[in-house]
Amino acid sequence: MASGPRVSVVIPALNEGRNLPHVFARLPQGLHEVIIVDGHSTDDTVAVARRLRPDVRLVIQPGRGKGNALAAGFAACTGDIVVTLDADGSTDAAEIPRFVAALHHGADFVKGSRFAQGGASSDITRTRRWGNRALNGLVNLLYGTSYTDLCYGFNAFWARCLPYMRVDCNGFEVETLINVRIAKAGLVIHEVPSRERVRLHGRSNLNAFRDGGRVLCTIALERMSASSRRSVLPRIARRRLAG
Amino acid sequence: MKVALVTSDGRASSSGVDPKVEALGHALACRGVEVEVLAQGPVREPPGPTGENGVVVRHFPIARGLWRHLRRTSRSVNVVHVHSAPPPLGLGVARAGLRRLVFTPRAPIERLLHWPYAHMTQAAVGRALRTVCTSRADADLVRCSFPWAAKRLRIVPTGVDVNAIRAATPLAYPGRVVLTIGPLERRKRIERAIAAMASLDPEFRLVVVGDGPARRRLRAYAADLEVSSRVEFVGWVSEPVLHRWLRTARVIVALAERANAGLPVLEALSAGAPVVASDIQVHHEAASYAAGGGLRFVSPEGSPLEVADAIEGAARIGVHATGAVDDIPSSEAVADGMLALYEALGQPGVALEG
């Protein structure tokens, strides 16, 4: 990937010092930059990242949550293409060239999907699978999309898509927010099969019911106009959702 | 000769009549034709018939009143020409028992040939001595759907007041103006132009001329994308003001997924502005009047990024630097064509053919 558009990889990380070596080992050659967005880790995440990759860019997120981390990472990107990865080793960075190829074939935004033909997941629980399916179906119904996997963090897109995303949430609902907003903007979306592996070390911060509820709220709120969203929720509820 | 032009309440104008029909009426009156314009729609002030430049305009709030008037006056009118956007109007006029009826479908013909309008369009085409389409694309579709009416088809493109557009003075407006013209309906795909603003430089400003049922949705969409400060909805404007906007625009966009005439493209060519148009046959027909560059086509279903790239590319061409435009149909030429058609219908022995 040395020639052609510059690829920036954004990896939000919170206490993933033990997983980063596995993630970095799978990164392809020729990347423009790798950005680790640290969520105030208490382990050696930052030191490990610097040791593994001296040219890594480290960004300390201002708040908390995956959405906040991604927003900080996007703001720091200087490449033409942005790829988002998870730091827990469940997503395979070696798939990045396939995502980039789909962008070169006319897509504005490429979504990884564990449930497209060729995709798989060794990590997802039954509850999360059915929740994902239900929320996925709801988004397809409300927004006219054909997504097969709503809540997966492995995506690639042209940096020009960033103004359409306007990430302004903090939690795990960020992927849903992005998926809905790019659909509303009419961007060309392709899905690419992806294989999710079991998290290597540590425990996920994801709570199926709490975060599923936040995803549902996001889906509903995005149906409203921006002014309606601002007026419907009282300030306290907005603070709660912002986590 | 006395001609009745029947139309629905179209774009806002001083008389409440579609400006193109109004212009045709005035041009015919200048050629010595007695013209009566019958508009079905809300009654404008003052009530009762109005008229200027030899054209009498009557408004009918309900179609039945218009239908009764036609029945009552049919013997005194040589030709009735219905410009029908809502198909029921065309059907109603067709059933008024008129001797010489000319029918021009105003809405995109693809819509008129499908349920629930198909049988109304068929009835109107069946009763009309002539069906006048504004583009070859529309005529081909009518011919395919109603082959028995092929011999009665004529093509008269929509005219443009080229001289008035070229003489108009540009408005003083900040930034690079990207102009799009309504009505604000879903098929015009104006939301694509709004979405493109999000990835264009801040100096680009979108001006939307026109009004329609999608206005509220489009405003909310612009707010959602946080480009409201760079998108201005100016509503319907008079023809002279529209001409000034055409001369002000750095780029004119026409992104309709369906259209029955490439009027925005023709107006843009007349103004000498680069055009970004959806890749539909009607726009290609209109583009055939441009001898040089200045036109960029985008997919009717494509991404706003594609539209943004096309706008940027078109803006680099520069205003009034497009190629020579020959034979853009003028309003005067259209009036001459229509008058010749009406006079031919007035010949003895003309009957339904086919």
C-alpha cells in the first residue's frame, strides 16, 4: 500500500497493552500513519505502542468512551483513507487491503461484516448476535439500508466522509451513529466480509443491554431533525447518554 | 384565431400561471392570436378574469368550474391546448368534448405512464389531435406506450428567453454561488446538492430557487448536515430575478432523476454558466445545444462526493467560458412552432390519425 492514497489507521485503546503486539504484528506495510487513541490506560498501553512502532501517533482522548476516542482519532488523521480497528485483537488488521480495495472500486465507506457471506465471529455471544440482528433490521427498515452487521468496529472510508459523520457521541453506539449518518447522506456503502476472533486478553467494556439501549436511542434520535433532537431531550438525559 | 391555454397553478408568478404558459400566451398574442389562459388552482387577487398584453387569464379553484367553462365556450375557441402537470386535469379537459385539443404532459412522462395515472394519460392522448412533447426522450416513451398515437406526436422543446438571460445583471452575492432550481419535490434530488456542500470549500454557497412540498424536509436536511449557513432557500422569484441568479451562479446543478425537459440545462447554457447535470436522456438532449465544454454529468443515484467533485471541476472552468451555444430554442421560436401547429389543426379535414 506504499503508493496511492495514504491510509491512516485509528485504534482506540483502553488497557490493551497485552493485545497490541498481536494487533501491530498484523498491520500491513506501507501505512501512512497508525494512531493509537488512549483512553487514560492504567497499564503500559502507551509504552507498548511506542516500543512496537516508534512512528506511532499517540492521542490522548479528552473524555471517555469509544465514540469520544474515535472522534479524537479522526480529528488527528492526515491520510486520505481512514481505517478503524479494535485494539483487543478481535479484528484482523491483515484484512485492511481488502477494505482499501473496495474503496478504490467506488465505495465511499466500507463496512466490515461478520454476517456477510465469508464473514464469521468467534467472539459474539448469542444475546449480542440477536440484538445486533434486531437493531440491524430496524436500521434497514427506517433508513432503507441493506446492512448485515450494524455494530462492528472494522470500517474504512475516504477521509472526505468525515464531515458527514460528525461523531458527537461517546459510547459504543458510535458505530451505529456513523452507519446511520452516512446512509442519510447518501454515501456509497459497500460491505466486506470480516472474521472476528476471540478477544485475546482482558475483558470487554461492552455491556449488551446497556449499550444495546444506547444504540436503540441513537437509531430513534437520528430519525429526528437536528433541531428536534436538541429540543426533545432534557439536558439531564443528554448528559446520561453522553456517559 | 382564438386559443385557450389550460394549465394548473404552476410556479408562482405575478398572475399565478406557469411562466412558460404565460410566456407562450403573450408571444401568441403578439402574433395576433386571441389568447385565453385558464388556470386551475387557488384564485388570485383580484378575482375574476385578469389580463395584460392581450391575454385574458381566468382562475378556477376547482377543475369542474374550468370544465364547465370549456364546455360553454368550446365553439368559440379554435384550439384548446392543455399543459397538464396533474393528469386528472388533462383527463377532465379531454372529456369536455372539445373539437381541437392539444395535449402537453408537463410532469415527467415516466410518472404519467404508470399507475395511477396511466389510464388518464391514455385518455388524454387518445382525445388529443396532437400530443406535444418537450423532448425526444418523452416522445419516445409516449410512442412506446401508445403506438397508435405515434402519428399525432410532435416535439416542441421548451423555449428559453436567451437574450433576456444574457442581458441580465449578476447579483452581488458573497462566495461562489451554486444554483439549483426547483420545484422542491423529491424527484428533483436537491438533497444531493445540499449533501455535496458538506464536502465543498466554505466559499461555495448553494442557492435554491423555488418552493414545494419538500421545503421543510430539505431545510431540516441542511441543518442536520450543519450546512444551513451555506444553503439559502429564496423561494420562487420572478423571471427577471431568476435570470439575474442564472448570471450570478458559478455553477448550476440539475440533479433530477426524472425530467420532461432539460430547462435548467438550457437556462444555464444561455447564461454561460457551467452545469452539473444528472445523466438522464433529457439532459443530454439539452446539452446537445452546447458546442463546447462546461457540462459535467453525474450518476442520478450516485454519491454526494461525486456531485461535489463535479461542482469543483465545473467551477474551475469559469463563468461565461463555456463553448458556443447554437440553436438554443428561444421562446419566440417555440411560439412560432406552436402557432404553425395550431394553424395546421385549423385546416379543414384534420382529424384524429391512427
